[in-house]
Amino acid sequence: MNAVITAQSFTAFLAYFGAGLGILIIAVILVALITPHRDFTLIRQGNVAASTAFGGTLIGLALPLHAAITHSVSLADAAIWGAVAAVVQILAYLLARAVVGGISRQITDNVSAAGIFAASTSIAVGLINAAAMTP
């Protein structure tokens, strides 16, 4: 393999990585703002349900971001599809919350089943979201 990192390829890496990380951070902040419970506080307190649910959110967001970057034709295209992926994941969280009434309360109360359900929903939707982002 004779691949050489050039200034141009490294700059492209930084741009795509920065855009992906930026979208991930913004989406995580939005999810944290729309959840009635305080994710980061609960995680700091050792709440396994909150940690599991939030970990699933991260994976569920990262999967379609990966697909958006992989299949994009430009940085702007990746950013747009990354934003679409984030919106879909936020809607998935709201749907899970509607289906399982009181899921936020259960996560606050450290009910592992609620955390696992929330994480599984995020990851499942993230996989479908990622698969739909094909050229």
C-alpha cells in the first residue's frame, strides 16, 4: 500500500471529522435538553440506566453520521445529511418516550430495563437511518 497522507487529504480529514463531531455534539446537547431527566448529572451519580440510554443515543447518532460522511459528495452534503440523521434520532427518542410513558422517570429511578429499551431504540433507528443514506 503506497497511500501517503498529503496536506490536502489531512485537511479534508479535519474538515469531515470536525463537521461530524460538531453535529454529534449539537445533537447530544439537543437530546440532553429535550429529556426531562438530567443525563449528565445522573451519569455522574452512577445511574446505569441513564448511562446505558445515553450510550445508545451516542451510537444511534454516530451510525448515520458515519453513513452521511461515507456517502457524501461534499462536506456540505455530509453536514446536511448529518443534520437530517440527528433530527431523525431525536424523533426516535420522542417516539420511544411516547410509547413507554414515564421512561424518563424510570431512567431517573435507575430502572435498567428503561435504559436498555431507550438505547436499543436509538441504535435500531440509527442502523435503519444509516442504511437509508446510500448513494
